[in-house]
Amino acid sequence: MDDSPDRIGPDTQPRKSMGNRIGDKGRSIFRAFTTKDGLIGDYDYAFLFKPNLPFMAKSRRAAPFFGLNDHMPVLLALLLGFQHALSMLAGVISPPIIIAGQGGANLDQEQAQYLVSISLIVSGILSSIQITRFHFYKTPYYLGTGLISVVGTSFGIIPVATGALAQMYATGYCPTGPGGTKLPCPDGYGAIIGTACLCALLEIGLSFTSPKYLRKFFPPIVTGPTVTLIGVNLIKSGFQNWAGGNGTCQTRPTSGPYMLCPSNSAPHALPWGSAEFVGLGFSVFLTIILCERFGAPIMKSTAVVIGLLVGCIIAAACGYFDRSGIDSAPAATFIWVHTFKLSVYGPIILPLLAVYIVLMMEAIGDISATCDVSRLEVEGKLFDSRIQGGVLADGFNGLLAGLCTITPMSTFAQNNGVIALTRCANRKAGYCCCFFLIIMGIFSKFAAALVSIPGAVLGGMTTFLFGAVAASGLRIISTVPFTRRNRFILTAALSIGFGAILVPNWFTYVFTYTGGNKGKQGFFNAIVLVLETGFAVTAFISIILNLLLEEEIEDEAASITANTVDDVADEEEWKRIQGKTGSDIENGSGKTGDIEPAKI
């Protein structure tokens, strides 16, 4: 399919004047909003809403495919854009809720609501950069993919941020109250986004490297296990929330304000792990499964949001919601209404560099998948330029996100499913998605409602999302041939990575330095944080071993084992039996003793 107007090399066709171009664009917009063909078109809208029930006849006619630059009705662009926004909503709001919560920086309710709003707004703005695709004058370089490559808050930052904040509280960087109660730590959050801005320069620099070399140094044998362990690590956080929360109440203390979850003063507070919490989270998980089995196309791509909505309805009916935060929230908000002091926290530089390497390779995979489902070429100069522009935009978006007070953004993969399901790869739907994300973020009452969602409901949803992260890592691993060399790399990398997840404090007591040299202490803290962050240590081990171990000729397929020999002998003996049996029937003899044993 032709995916013009993007081009590599000079444009030799005559160009229209600026006035003519503006006039043509104006007439196109006027026709789109004033004609039936421009507003509604002839699309089968019932296709999006028809459920997949056993007793209903299946449609044999496929919906039309809308390519990158095809004409598309305004109503359909708005509808599919809204579907894209809903499909990524849960993924966009989860990281700021978790990082600002009790398991992270313990920010106050107003700041937590602000971060959720900004996550939506910044996702909309930065997605438009990826979709638009800017060309650097007189160079072969681009910024953006020119596809529906939407971006959202990265899950990869969660284990690094929560681990760093736990270390900050332990070392006194973040304040604690009487009895060790963790107090709000906005400076710790500012250190995380400040360090993330610095580390984003790595991905920006790597974007100017040839994709051939990027794939050589960071192949699937490196990114696959790393992404898998990110998902496994995150599932732990999702399960903790599913049982009631991931804060102090998780330890079920016998005294203090957190004997119950989320706190003693919360409506319908219960001990951590109560059956009510588990059932509430299960209602979300079950709804997601039912939507996938019986839902219409629009329900399948928004199953996570529908599950969240069902869980919220049940929680509201049972009295779990606290509406005080919604009532006190302002009507609207925007970037920099709240600010955080940016700084660099040395111990998380190495883990964040690993995060950006993973984000870069994820972006390459997601962009390749987007080209595939958009029916565009997946090789050649044009494809390589999309990879280069997408990786550059991914790193640039990470830098801009930190300056806009939110954690790094990354390219989202779930929207490829929406493109495949709705057969729409048109950029107009992508721009409408950006519009809806920005609108949802500006109205802060919406963000306040999301922040007030009970932890068990959030846990049921995030457990599914984080499981999808782990599954995507396994999909990457499945593309790797299981040679002896690759199995060795996976074994070495995953053994330490899984160990760090299962025993998170295994390296805490290795260094016993107690002096006043902050630089030395920070260096030790960095080593501890890397080795206790499962996916980070897996990433570094797999990178090193992939460069050190030479490729081997895999001869297992040609090797002859005892079973192989037996198979050949069995086949020959069976042929003899069949031949002998046939002759015995003709001669009237039924003796089997004449059959000679098979010779090997």
C-alpha cells in the first residue's frame, strides 16, 4: 500500500503555493463537516457494536480497511479515536496512581489527582508527535513514525521508582514520621523524573544509529527476558492491590492508622487479604474475560476499561468509595499547576538506562507491528526511517514527559490490536484519540474519580495489564531459536532476575559501609538497586553474554539418538509384519513364528 506523503529523498514534483495549499485544506475541511459523505459516509457502524453471542449469526462481510491517508468520515474518526483512547486509558492512569500511592512517594490526594490528569494530557500531546512525523531539513532524519503510534506512561518505570523510593525512605532522603510512618516525598518524585530526563538522552542518541546495529546489540534474546521480568515484577504490585493495597496495611499491623486497608478511616475498611477485596478484584478480572469471549469489537478492545467500570459500580454499591476527593478537586487543570524540584538521584541511573534500552527495543517491535497491521512495508528505507523517527520520538517524549512533571512515556502496543480489529490505520483516528486523551486530562474531576478507585478494583485491572506485559516478553522470546547458546543466555539471565524478584532484599546487607562519604554510599546504593531490580540485572547479564558468547552451529537437528534408531527399526519391522501377514492370508497360514526379528 502507498503510504505517501512521507518520502525519502528530494521531491521532484512541482509544489503548490502556500495560498493554494491552505485553500485546498480549507475546502476539504468544509466538505468533511457539511456533507453526508464527509460526516457519516457509508460505513457499517453496527459492526463495531454487534456482540459475539453463540446464538447470533456471524457476519461474513469484513469491514472496509482505512489506510494511512484514505478518506474517512468525521463521525467514524471520532468513534474509533475514542475507542483508541479507551483502550489505552487503563495503561495510562495506572503508573501515576501506583507511584504516587502508599507503595511509592505517598503524595497527597491533590498531587496524585494532578499526576493522573497530566499523564492523560501529556499522552495526548506526545502521541500527536509520533503520529505527525516531522522531517529535519536537509537530513535523512525524522521525528515520529507517521502512524497511529500512541504513547502512554511506561510500566517499566514502576519497579525502578518504587524500589528507589523505598531506598530513599530507608536512607533518610524521604521523610518519615513517628513509628516509621512514610510521609509525602515530592522531592523523591522530583529526583526520579529529573534522573529520567537525563537518561532519556541515551535513547535519543541511539535513535541516530542504524536499526541494523541496534538489532545486533539489543536482539530479542536481550529484550525478551527483560520485558518478561518487568511484567512478573509488576504482577506482584497488582496482586498486592487486589488483596487490599500495597502500603503499610499489607503487613496487617496490630496498631496504628493502617490496621485496615487502605486506612482505618476509609469507608468500608477491611484487613488486607479479606475475601471482600479478593472478590471485588475478581469481578474486574472476570468481566475482562467475558468481554473478550462475548463482546462486540468495540467491547473487546476496551475490555479492561469495561472491567474497571463494572468493579467501580460494585464497589460504589457496597460503599467502598470516598467521594471527598472528587468534591474537593478543581474543575480543570493543566501542566505545571503543581511542580516538583528536579534533581538527579545517582543510584537509579543504571536501572533507568536499562529501562530506556528496553523502551527503545519495545518501540522498534511496536512500530514494526503497527506497519504490519497498517498494511505498510516492513523493510526498506522508508520502514527504517519510521523506526529511526519512532525511536527518536520515544526518547524525546521521555525527556518532555519529565519536564512536564510525569514519568517517562513509551509506545503502546495494545492499539495495534484496535487497528487490526477495526481495520482502521488512518491518522485521523489517531488525532481524535489524542483529542479525547487531552480532554479527559483537563477535566480534573475525571482524574479525581480515577484516584478514588478502591485498591482491590485497581488490582484486578492492573494484574491483567501487567500479565499482558509478561506475555509480550514471552512472545519476543518465542522468536529466538532455542540453540544451546541462547538457552544458556536465558538460563543465566533469568535465574538471577527471578531470584531478585522472589528474594528482593538478597543484596541489601552485602555492603557494610557506614561512613560519611555520600558519593561512596551512593555508589553502593546504585549497585544494590541494580542487583535487587530483577529486570535490570537480567538486561545487563543478557547484553554481556550475547556479546561474549559466539554463535554456534546447531547440530542437534542432525544428531541421531537411540529413539531415532528405534523409530527406523520399528518402521521396518512393521512393514515386514504387514507383508508377512498378507502372504499368510493368501496361503492360509496364521503362524507368526516365521517373522524374523528386525535387524538394526
